[in-house]
Amino acid sequence: MGARWFGPWQRVDLTFFVPLVSFGDNDIAQAIAHGLSEGSTSRSYGKSLPVHEFPNPPFPKAPKASSATHVVTSVAGHVFSVDFPPEYQSWDSVDPAELFHAPVVKKPCKGSVVRHLEEVAKGADFLVLWMDCDREGENINFEVLECCLHLMRGQAPYDRVYRAHFSAINPSDIRKAYNSLGKPDRRQALAVDARQELDLKVGVAFSRFQTRFFQGRYGDLDSAVLSYGPCQTPTLGFCVARHVEIETFKPEPYWTLDLGVMNAGQMCRAVWDAGRSFNRDKVDGLVTKCRDASPPARAQVASVLTREKKQGRPVPMNTVALLKACSKALGIGPHQALSVAERLYLSGYLSYPRTESTKYPASFDIAGTLRDQTQDNRWGPYVTELLKGGFSLAKGGVDMGDHPPITPCRHAQAGELSGDMARVYDLVTRHFIASVSEDAIWRSTTVSLVIEELDEKGGFTIGGKELVAPGFLAIMLYRRYGDEGEEGRSDDKENEEEKKLPDFTEGDEYVLFFTSSKKSDKVTVTPASGKFCTLDVKERMTTPPTYLTESELISRMEKNGIGTDASISTHIENIQKRNYVELISGRKLKPSKLGLVLAQGYHLIDNSLVLPQVRSDIEGQCDKIAKGFVSQDDVVRKAIELVSEDTFWWSRFSHLTIVCSYT
């Protein structure tokens, strides 16, 4: 039995000599060949798309075959791209509106790849596809079949096509996938076809029109082609919306009561429960009321509450969490982070980095993955103790059924990797170990004080916490990244300062101490006991939000269904490359003049051009295609009707002139 493999697929000849063919990335193809042949590859040839041949193991779908010869080769991403026919290529003679109803064709990305697939697949009995286990991978599967299916030996060749599902390229995972082959999923491939056609028609039509509109009008907009993208433009829209918030923000002064409590030689700042007031006179009046009180006003401890709080270990890491963590903790942008993670995957250090799952499947070997890390001089002792005491199952999360969460696949000793590869590997490995560690335990103390003279405005709170059991925090270098909400907008009461408070006892009283004031001649001197408090008015200004960080933008894109785990980083990279935004200090994204002009112009014409809802709806319809609920043709037709019915926007595009004039 002979077998040929192309990257992610395999072929078998059922005349007791069964060729198997597999297709995939060069590095993956080599890993498949190595994993199945156990290092005994008989022959390798070819340069840009190498071919590996070897005789064993037996092919599981042909158990009666006496032998098998495998041929493994690769493809480089998509085999075909979607484009318009030649008669629609002219920017000058074709009205952009015609593109909505124009036919689309698939063109080879490289003719040499198609010829290569045809040559290697000729006469194959079985094909086994080893593409990435996501929609894009499924779509590439069928592109490969388009080249090869008609060249297979025998009748009904599709019955002899199989699909391998794998998440790592170590030998054990490769052999496991080989022994549990399934079938390719055409519905997922059709969902990608629908998205590609819509992206082409809407993106090219808008890009051509707005580029022609601006050419010769505004020479300082710093772009030769003004591209529109159904995902790219809402991504820009998030950045512009934040810019508008900043520009339209009007700072206002506000006042708050500041209570400082001196206890055991430590000054503790208490937060005013009333928050803040925009009326200075009212706040001053409260201080005056305390100053003029007789007997002297005091702050009394109303309650002391001490309790232990758990800080939950992180859920397993998916792609979005990886991108956010790399940006916040390592200062690595999303596009670079995913590129580095992919290199680590192809080198066998990490599992597949494009995944939506945040829950380890029941079959995942947590103990074995931990044991691989016991010899590491950075976290080996911690992992050893974790295995002795029993690791914890990761909390929460969702298994999306695509790939497991991102984890280390093999140990990399300190110094084995360098640069960003070392930093990303370190972060992912620590996150994995943390996800199966114990929760951290804090001892939280909340002290409530009241000043009776101020009635309902007299409540204050002092908070502090101490780390009792570090749990997962002992392994994570970066205690907070990713999903803790809007940066810079945290709730002070929920984020207590890590500090030990002096002892407070319910009923304790602290005499108020005041500095001199223009409104009163009274001065209270500091008590000799060392227990006192100060009350003063603090003036502050409301502050505008900051520009969106990469992490915040990723969160917005995920929440609104803009892009996928595999494409979010590309959309963020594109709006920077096309000069729509610039990356500023703090990994924040600030819109350029060009980005502001386009986004604000779209809002004037039709909000749906820039708001995320339309794109989110399209992604939802593509999900239905993948699940078999709707057809590809219906989704494309309805989406095009929705866009082309709004042809009024062509005539209203002149609104952009107004925006340009006043930007």
C-alpha cells in the first residue's frame, strides 16, 4: 500500500499498494512525515514545496492493505483567491456600483502550486487533508480537492478523502490524528466562500469609489488608495469614536472630602462614601459644620470587617487572550504576537495559536504537559510541588470545538529561545501553569467610619488587603492582563490597595484636626495621643478617557463580532499600515486626519458603513452557513441587496467634502 500526503492531506492506493497524500505548511508537512515515519523518511525532494516519502505505518482506512507508501507535501496558505473577471478590472470604465452584482472567479494564487498538487496527487487512492482545524483550513481543504480529486484513481474518489484533526505537531498528536481520521466539512468551507465574496464586492466597490473621489482633491491625506474593508472600517470606527469622546469632553471641577486617619503612626486615607460633589460651597459647608461643632467633631469606627477573598486563577488562554496579554504585559503588538506564536507552533513549542476555546477538553493531558516542565530552572520546582499536591482543574471557559486552548507542547530551557519567541513562550507557559494552580487568597479589611455631624454625608471607608496564599500568582509574572475591564476606569472599592492596615476597633474615636481656614478662626491642635484624623476639601477635575489601547480595541472587536480570532490582528495592523491610525505611547491607537475624514464621512452618509452591527450580522449569517441552517447563495444575495439598495450613498458621498473642509 502506498501513501502520499500533501501538507494537510493523505492518499492511499487500495490495490495493496496504497498511496497516501497530505497537504499543509512546509514545517507541518515535515512534522507529519517525521511523526508517522518515526524519523525514517525514505526520500525527500523538492525545494519550495518539499515532498517526503516513507513506507509506514499502515493506513487505518485500508486495514487489509499489506503495505503503505506515504507521500507528504505542502501548500502555502490558500491555493485560490477570489477576484473579478478581467472585464471588471478597470477603475476608469467600470462603475463601482456594478461590482455588487458582478460575477466572481477563483484564480490560482500561484500556478506552480496548482501544478505541484496535480503532479503529486495523480493516481492517488486516498487523500488525507491536514489543514488547520478552523474555517480557513477547511476552505483550503476544498481548494486542494479542486486540484486533485479528478486525478485520483477509481470511482467515487471523494469517498476516499479524509481529514485529520490536530492541535499540535508533536509525534504523539500526529499519530493520534492519523488513527482518528474524519471527513472535511464543506459547510465551513462555504461559509468562508460567502465571506470572501462579500468582502471582495463591498470592499473593492467602496475602495474604488472613495479613492477616485479623493484623488486630486486632497493631496495631503497621505494615501494613494483609500481602502474600505467590512471589518477594517468598523475597527477604525472604534478608534475614531474614542477620539470624538476625547475631543468633545469638557473638564469640570469637582470636590470631595478627604479624611486622613492617623493610627499607630500610620496615616490611612479614607474614601468618602458620597463620592464627589460639583458644588464647592456644599462641601465647604460640611467642613465648616465639623469645625464649628461643640463638643469637637470626631470620626468613629462604625465597623471593621475582615474576610478572606479568592482571586480566581485565569481561564485557559485563547487567541484573543494571547493578543491582549502580549500587548499589555510584553508590549508586543497583536500582529507580531500572533506571528511569533505561529513560529513557536511550527517549531513544536506551542499548540495551535488560533483558537476560540478557553476550556481544556476532557482528553487533554494536563499532568503530562506539567511533567514536561518540571526540569525548568524557572518554574520546575513550582510545577513539581503542584503535581505532588494535585493540580486544579481550570475554572470556567468554553470548549468551542475548534482547537484546545494555547499551551506549551514541549519544554524550552532558559536560553533555548531568544527575543520575542522566548518572551511569548514564557508568558504562555506561565499562564498554562497558573490556569491549573490554586486560587490566590487575600485577607481583605474594610473599616467604616462615620462623622455624626454630617448625617448621611458622613460615611467614609478605609480598605486594604494582604496576600495570604499566593496560589497562581506565584507563577504569573504579570498579575493583571487581558480581561479586567476598561483600562484606567476601575472601581476603587473593588481594587483595594495591597497594604496592611493598623488595628482598628469598633467604637474607636478619632478627633478631627483642621488647618487654619479663611472661613473660621478656630484651630484644632493635634492630640497628643497620636490618634486623630484630618478633614479637608480636595478639588479635582474630571478627566477625559484615553485613546483606545490595543487590548481595549481587541475586546471591542471580539464583543461586536468584528473579525475572527485569526483575523483580528490583521485588521488592527491594516488600519496602521494604511495610515488611518498611529500607535502612540502606551500602545494606544490615535486616528490620523485621514482616518477621521473617512470615518466621520461614513457616519454622515450612513452609520451602517462604520458601525459594527452590519458586519456582526454578516458574521452571524456565515455561522449559520457553517452549521447548515442557511445556504451560501441566500446569505450573499441578501447581504448584497442590503448594500446595493443604499445606492443613495453614492450621491451623498459629497458629504465627505464637508468633513475634509473642517477637519
